Amino acid sequence: MLAQDTSFAAPKKYRPLPGNFTNFEVDNVGNIYIVINDQQLKKLNDKGDSVAVYNDVKRYGKIYSVDVSNPFKILVFYKETSTIVVLDRLLSTKNTIDLRGSGLQQVSVVRLSYDNNIWLYDELEARIRKMDDNGKLLMESADLRTVFEEAPSFQSVFDDNRSLYLYDKSKGWFVFDYYGGFVKKYAFLNWKDVQLVKGMMIGRSDSSIYSAKQNDFDFKEQKNNAITPASEKVIIGAKKIYVLLPGNLEIYDAP
């Protein structure tokens, strides 16, 4: 069943966090990780106080993504140089993984797995792969060019409840099992800033929050005027909505 809810949610009180930020993430306890002008990665607690800093940001180029799904093992991914830097909760370097040294030439996304290994998508060979911290290959899927008419180009990957979810904005959500076997697809296209929270697929447009439950296909669109075309990135938390704007990170109470 595909239902649509176009209700309006007005943002509640917020506090601004000024700064020249190029990216940010929020972990499951409310800590905020901000990339400052591509020069520094800083961890803030839920009150906005700085608790840790990673200064060696530019050593491997420009940060493509930061995975904070486990606050004790943070993955900093440098796509252009195919490098993953593993940080601890204080943003100290634990390990560095050279993906090209492991024979992976074109990795598009990485994510920590449920067992603290690493999922990645090898776009050159169209395979989902799993590796350990030493770059050892643990599992790989079939060549997805043999599964689909056209291989997806994934921008995000999530590990949730014994399933692997990957998102291609031009094709939608793809669900795989832990062995890389295809399970199902949801054709929700052109979502920005996608998230997966307890089986709930979440994304946004320039003015709305999208959500869909994996089990029943219910789709909801909720207008929210905290989100505008000027929003550079949005994260929907359990209690907060975080909106990155030029020169400012705005934090709202969730409606």
C-alpha cells in the first residue's frame, strides 16, 4: 500500500551553531561531528561544547563522508584517494586502510557493518564487498551487472536489522541480505540526505521530509519550513532536526 501524507510541520525552537562548515554528522547519542572549512574535524557534545578534534584532515585529500554509526569506531572516507581513516571516540587515528592497495580502484561508499567490519561498494566491478580493518576481503556479492539491466550507482549504504540497504538517487532503495543477495527494491527517487533508522527509509526534498516503512510501503511527505532550497544538508534525529546552511548549522526540536 502506498499512502501519502502531505501534512505541514512547523519547526520548533532552535539554536544556531555559527561556522564555516562543509559537512557534519550526528551519532546516536547526539554528538555532532563537524568538518570545518575542510581543515578540521571536530566533535561536539549535545550542548555544543568541543570534546575532541582531528586535525590531520587534509592528509589524504578532501573528506567525502564520515560514518559515526558507532561513536567508538568512526570511518573517515576519502573517495578521491580511496583511503579510509579509522578514528576512536576521541578522534585519534586507530588505523588507515589503503583500498587501492587491496585491489579496490573505485569505491563509491563505505559503512561500518554490524560486526565492526566495513561494507563498501566497488563501483568499477559492481560488487558489494565486506572487508576487515586490515583490508582483507571477507565477502563479496555477485557482479550486479548480471543481476540488473544496468548496475546501480550507489551514494549511500546502511546496515540495519540483518539487511543491507543501498541508495541510488536515480533508481531508488535496494535491499540485500548479508551475503549480497538481492531482496527487494523501492523506487523512491531523487531523495537527498538519505538515512535509515530502524527500518524506516528517510530523505528529503528542498521543502519536505520523506519517510517510508520498509514492511508496508507507506510513504509520507511532511512539509517543514526549516528545510529550504538553501539547505546544504539535513539530518533527521529522534529529537532534533539539523540543517546545514552557509555559515551556520541550525538545530531544531523535532515536531
